[in-house]
Amino acid sequence: MRIPTRAIVAAMAALLALSTVNAAGTPVIADADPALAALTQVVPEIVEEAKTTPPTEIPEGDVQRPFAIATDPDRTLVATVSESDIGIGMPDAAGNGNQPLPGLVTYTAKQPSVAYAHQRTGQIARALTIIKDSSAPTEYRFPISAPEGSMLEVEDDDGTVLIYNNDIYLGEIDLPWAKDANGNAVPTSYRVEGMTLIQTVNHAGAAYPVVADPALKLQCEWWKAMCRLIFSKKLTKKIYNAWFVAGVAGAIEAMKYACDKLKGKAKLICKIAYTAGGASAVYKVREAANKNQCFAVRFQAPGIVWYEVRKKSCQSK
């Protein structure tokens, strides 16, 4: 029996749509990993990203743990930023993960109508939630690990979650999103309880599967040759008050005290502010405090530094 050419082409196209390439360069059928199949259907751009091996060195210049560590039973994806570990965990995943692509680890869940995945690039660390049907929960909890003295705060403007440590910006969870199988946005939001990120996904009436994505963004955008160090409102006001009492010298001493708590490149950039910046930096601190906003130091390679008043990524406390 002769098979029409059109039928052969259609069959090959269907096979390619269900296939990708694993770390060894061999085809992987998406149906062999239901979580990968769902991601391929809803967020093919993320699957495409995951075909590339994540770099060991993150943009700020620190070293990440090998991505395979995410398949361990603790199910926490960790990146090291300014010599500080930041992680996003998946306590509701079940058992070890499967790594169908170099940059993707998938997990089954304790709840059968849900699956999870970790994706990592040099810029972000994602915790993907895959909602299979209407019986799935609407709330998902992700513990955020960070150095002692860290806190989470949801920004009022767009729902971004800020990670601050000792009144200095460390990183953030990008604004929440969720998408269904038809490409439609699904209502979603964040709230925090201590160091736990909680994502609510109101998926009733959506076309399944639905994918939601808390994405941890790193502190410094070195892939854009730029890094921004942001002081909280509290710290900004503390330096301002030191200026009010003891002038520029007092403000610089307060800034130095805050900078000494930092590590790595963040500490170096902070030091530039009070040594090279001096009165210019203090002037911006005063402006930020008067506007009830945050003072920030922006470092642009190859060594250009300037000072900003920041409303975005500005901790309210």
C-alpha cells in the first residue's frame, strides 16, 4: 500500500512537535514526560531556552551549583549572588526530579493534578507550576532560602516580590503570571508569609494545562554590563539622619557601616559610593529620603558609577 506524501509529512511534523533534544543530543519524546509535554504546549519558548546547558557562572560572576543538584530530594534550586545563596524550593513535589533537557528538571507532585519544574538560565531561576485540571489547588507555596536577616515584601505597584537582606536589595521574584493552553492569561497574584512565597492561581474556567511561573531574578544585571545596589527606605533615612546630625562625614560613616555587612561585588560597589562619591552620593541620599524612596548606586562597566533615587524595587520599610 502506498502512503501519500502528504500523510508522511504530517506524521513527521507531529513527531517533531512532540520531540525535543536531551543533554546527550538524542531525541526525547515529550509524551514520555507529561510535565515537559504540558510546558511544550503552553510555554514553548521556555522549553526552547531549556535546551541550552545553564552556565556554571551566573552574570554577577559568582558560581552556581551544578543544575543536577535540583534533582536531589530537597528540591531547591540555588544560585549564589554576592557570595550569598538564594534558593527557591518545591516542598509539594514528590521524590527526585527528571532532567529531560539540560536546563529543565521536572517533578511529579503529591497532588496528582499538579506537576512542577525547575528551569535555570544565567539570568533567572524558575519554579514552574503545571496545573493539569480543575481539581488542582489554587494556592502554591515556595520557600525562599536566603541569608539570615533576609525578608520578603510584595511591591504594591505590580506584585513583584522583593528580597532584602540587612536593608540591602538582594534579588526579586518577578511579577506573577499564569497562562492556559489557549495562550490566555489566568488571574494570579503573590503574597508572602515570612520567607514563604505563596502564588494564587484562579484557574477555574481556564483551558488546561495551565502554567504559572515564580521566577527568581538575580541581583545584578551583568549580562547587560550593569549592576544596581538598592538601599531600603529605612537605611536611606538612617543615612539621611546621620547627615542631619553630623553632616557629610556622619552620612559617609553610616553608609560605610551598611556596606561592611555586604560581600563580594556588592560590597565593592557600595564602597565606591562612600569613597569616590562622597558628597554626591550623600546629596542623592537626601533627595531619596525627602521623597520617601530608596537610594541606589548604579555601576556601569567599565567603571562608571552614578547615584539614583529609586521607586521601583524599593522596600517600603
